[in-house]
Amino acid sequence: MLLCLCAILARAEAPFGIHVVDEHSGRGVPLVTLRTTNHISLTTDSAGWIAFDEPGLMEREVHFTVSSPGYAIAKDGFGFAGVRLTPKHGAKAEVKIMRTSIAERLYRITGQGIYRDSTLLGLEAPLPRPNLFADVMGQDSVQVAEWKGRLFWLWGDTQRPNYPLGNFHTTSAWSDLPEKGGLDPKDGIHFEYLTDEAGAVRKMLPINEPGAVWLFGLLVCNDANGAEHLVAHYSRWKDLGKRLEHGIAEFDEEENRFRRVALLGEEFTWQHPQNNTVRARGTGADGVERDYFYFATPFCVTRVPATYEDVQNTSSYEAFTWSAEMKEHVWQPSEPLTQEAEAALIKEGKLAKDKAYLQVKDGTSGQPVTLHGGSVHWNAHRHRWIMIAVQKDGKESHLGEVWYLEAKQIEGPWRKAVKVASHPRYSFYNPSHHAFFDQQGGRYIYFEGTYTETFSGNPVATPRYDYNQLMYRLDLDDPQLKAAQE
């Protein structure tokens, strides 16, 4: 009887569970905010759960306004989009919402409290450490490469619990591929962070000089003897506007850190790895076909032969640009073409509109779309190169509108785009499509980006989610993508 009484008391004190689900798939939706009439704000965890236990608001009807980027709920006769629930300890309620974006938001990848509410409700999470691991509170801008049969990840700045300034010398982790024991990408990613003696994330490129250290253009290449190397471009910054040094860094397997192997002069503005790397065949100026590393910024307008020696040789880099003399786009050792520069050439009458490679328009409205960052990969399902990129100066947000594009060649032309995700008054920058997670022959793709109020103008950061990575899934057979697939 005593055990039964304890069980009853435990259930009585358990929070009220609110499960917000996609009305079509039944899957829990992360990043859905419920607000009471006195502005108590609660946001669903990665499984779509909210643990509600508010003194004074239990055992009575409560109205919750429901809002979420890319999702909606029907409004009542007075225009309020929400639900009325009666919270009871130990009970649960389901709230169905409609997805309005083409891409489906799956979960938060990084940070603290990924499954906070699920844990408070006693529910199982797919991650072994669902709420804090290696002191990671927030992480910025992902890079990843397949290496040694696993996935090697790195991020820029990493926030920690004990002070606003965390690790500003790059953070890394390993994970297993889904086919080699890793989680299904629809369920999450189990990171094994590289940590220090205290169990917190370690500095992956420790430099004694001041400034934040970032790594981009992560790639795996072989040298002339066949040895494999994991390298990237590194840069050290005083702030966002002042770079102090840059060069090439390589991962040292004995030290489990990166080390500087080449220092570059400031005149080398593009002759180095950058942003997201993709390996593909290409024909050089010498007419020889070979493997190249292309660097998506988000357009692949710089490349280098895919060897360890060439990656470190600035004279081996080529840029995709417009040749006024040849009247065509060419690869040559000169400044790479940008979307804005190509638009200027068209305006000046030096380039015909139908010969443009980088002039992107909304496939539905025909309005121009200026892209900021993203990735490019070959897709076997579409038999096309596909791009996932974020828009610069979008109507709803400065860096929060995500677009899908297709092209027959890696260089383009990139013409039509369809918006697949929106984050009004919020940022979702440096999105990256993870082609190694593609499913059903490339029909389903997965991409992530940095969700943060930085650069957005939004004075209110979303608790726990801010400055972290969000994962989305996109069905390339969705008829709403047709405007970009013509």
C-alpha cells in the first residue's frame, strides 16, 4: 500500500505534458512556442514536448497562443491562433499543427536541453546525453567530412555554461554513419566530442595570439604517396571585420588537434579552401579531366585539383569568371565571379541575360534572390546538382530564408529557386546539406544551419535554441519544388 501511495504521489506531481505534432506525419515538432495570456512563454523540445507545471494554472482551462516558423494552427473567430487546454499533473494533451514550409524541421542538433521537456516528463530520448554533453550550450556554423570510415565534425564558436565566453578556437566531434551503427538521421546524431581533461570541449586549433579561430573548407585529400590528410583553411579574427592571420591547418592524429602548416599572405583572398567543400570531376584549362575540390560560397566559383600538394599551393587555385575577351564563362586564375558582379555586367551590357550563371529568381514570383551561403552536391535522384542556400536581405528575415535550386553542371547556370524554409526575424545562416545522410537514392535530403538572433534585428532570443544547429528534411518529390526543377 505504501508503494502504491508513493506511485500515486509521484504521478500527481508530474508535469502536464503538451505534445505538439505535425498533423500530417504525427511527428513531434521542435521550436513551437506556446504563450499564456500573461505571456508565459514555453518552447517545445526536439521531440515536440512541453512540460507544464505552473502554480495557479493547473486544474483549470488555460489558453495557449501557438506560433512556430514554418508551421501554423487555425485561428478562432477573434483571430487568435491557439488552443485551450486544462493542465493536470501527470496528464498529457496533443496539439496538432500544420506544416506550411516545404522542408520539415526535425530536431535541434546541438546545445543544452535538447530533450529537456521529454526528460521532465519521464520520456525516453534517442540520445545517450540528451541535455548537456561536453559543456556545449551553443554552437555556430558546422563543417563535416567523411574520414576514417566515420564523420568528423567541427564548429566555430562554442558557448559553455560557466561564462559567456566559451571555446573560440573551434570544437570537434566524431559520429558514426547511419549504415555503420549511427542513428538514423531522422532521429538525431550522437556526437562524441573531443574533450579536455575536465570533460569539456577542447580547443582544436590552440593559438597563443588573441582572437577567435575558425576552420572552413574542411576536406580529405591524398598526397603523392597516397597518405590521407584532413585539412581546412584557418583564420584568426579580432572581430567580424578584422582578420589577423589565415592559412592552411591539418589535423594531427597523435595530438587530436589541428596544427598550422602554411601561413598565407593577405593578398590571397580566395586561393584557399572555404565554406563547404564538394569533390567533383572537372576539365582544366589544359583540357585534362581530373578531380577537383569545389568550394560552395554558395556558388562553386573557386576550385583546386584534389591533391594535398595543390590544396597548399595558391597558384593551383582557379576561379570561375566571365571572360570579356572570349565572351564566355571560364575557369582561370583571376578573381571569382559573384552574383552581384555578374548582375553589374548585365546592367552594363557586357553580358547577355541568357548567358548568366548566377542570376537566381524565385521560381514562383520571378523576383530576384540574392544568396549568401550554402552548399552544393550531386543528387542521384534528380540527376542534377542541387543547392541549399540562405538568402541575403529577404523580406521576412535578413539571413533566415532557405532556398532550393538545381543545375545540370556544378557551375550552373543556377536560374530558379524555391523557398523551402523561413525563419521570420531570425537567422539561419551557413546552411549545409549533408549528402551522406541522403535516403531513398537521394529523394530525401537533410540540411542544417545556425539558428540565431544574430544579424536578425530580433531583440528576443529563443531560449535553448538560440545559437545552435537545427536539422531539416526535404522530400525532393514534393510537387512544390517543381518551379525549381523545370
